[in-house]
Amino acid sequence: MTTSVERHTWLEDLQALLVGCLFVALSVMLLRQANLLTGGTAGLAFIVYYLSNLPFGLVYFVINLPFYLFAWRALGWVFTLKTFTAISLLSIYTEWLPQLMQLNQLNPVFAAVAGGFLAGAGLLMLVRHRASLGGVGVLAIYLQEKYGWRAGHIQMAADVMILIGSLLLLDVRSVALSVLAAAAVNVVITVNHKPGRYVGI
């Protein structure tokens, strides 16, 4: 039996970008408030942010610039345009949210778990609408298609290096909680993103 695939409308894609990026921005806010970080390009942006105190949104946007070429070659111009939009939205949201809400008390363990869950939910929305937050994930997909390297292995290796590098900036407890946050992201993605369960494109 052939399964019909329902395509997303541009309005559905737009709401996914707006809401998914908002979830990830809330995650960034929690992690930043608790002095934690995560893997991927966001982890690199956190490291630069902690070292330089430059605006996180600006750092994140600039770090992602080289990866658009890989996105274009590996996944096409529609994916690249959506990804550029998502990265731009996240960069804006992360600078805008602290003006709308302040956290006076935050448990670091809660920040790690809730931040990871929020990021996972946001990323899941973006993936289901053929978008991403760029960076290492896009490079991993490009290398997989170009050379046959496993994208998951590349992503994991990059995340491990970023988290190890964070030991130069954060104490062991903060790094351990950052690993917990990354694990929470992966739990959401693993449980909810399975082939054939969701076929909208």
C-alpha cells in the first residue's frame, strides 16, 4: 500500500520556524543563565560568548556563515533558505528574550534538563519542516553524502570535542550538567523522530 505524503504549506513552515526557534531560544536562555552550554554550533557560540562577552546571537549567526555552502551543496537551496531563516530568528530571539523576561532563581539541574527538552522539541519541529540550525549538523550530512562518513558519528565527535574544550572555561559540575543537557536533547530527538512515523514534508 502506498502512503501519500502531505506537503507542508508555506504558512505551516513559517509557524514551525517561528515556534521551533523560540523553543531553542528559551533553551539558550536557561543554559546561559545557569552558566552551562551544549554541543554543536551553539556550543561553539557559547564558548566564544563566555570568552569574549560578545552578544550570543551575533556570535551564533557569524559562526554559521561558512556552513551555508555545505547546506546548499548537500541539501539544496530550499533547505538552505529555511536554515538561514531559522538561524537568523534564533540569533534575534536570544538577544530579545532577556528584555521580555528575567529569571531570578534557577536550579542548574532543572536548567540542563528543561533546556535540553526545549531544544530537542524545537529542533524536532525544524527537522520535520526541512530546516535546521546549521553548523556541525549540516557539515556532517555533507560529509556523509560526499564521503560516506556516518553523520551521527561526526556530530558526536564534534560534540565531545566541544564539551571537552569547555573544561577550560567551566568547572567539572557545569560541564557534567552540560552533558546532561545534550543528552536531554538527544532523548527527545531519538524518541520522537523515527522513519515512517511522520511523513509530512
